[in-house]
Amino acid sequence: MIDGELTGDDSLAWWWTLTDANQGDQTVYPLGLAMLVEKYLREGAPAAPVHLSG
């Protein structure tokens, strides 16, 4: 991998921090996922399943 460029199987090894996912210039799907993960890390898991759209 050169300068963070993803090619082929390299994409399977690429992980973003929550800060990167929230502030980066690439879209993370489903939309709002990073903010939702931060919320659940702070407040705990939801009592019921959550429907994610996007």
C-alpha cells in the first residue's frame, strides 16, 4: 500500500478510527454509522435492534 491507497486485497486491512470516519472526506455507509457507534460506546447497546438506512 502506498500513501494510504487501497488496491485489491489491501482494502480488507484498512481500518478507520471513529474520528477518521466522522471527519474524513469519504462517505461511510450506512450514513451516520460512526456517530451511532460512538453513542453506543458512550451509553451502551440499545435495548432493541436498530434499523440502519442508507
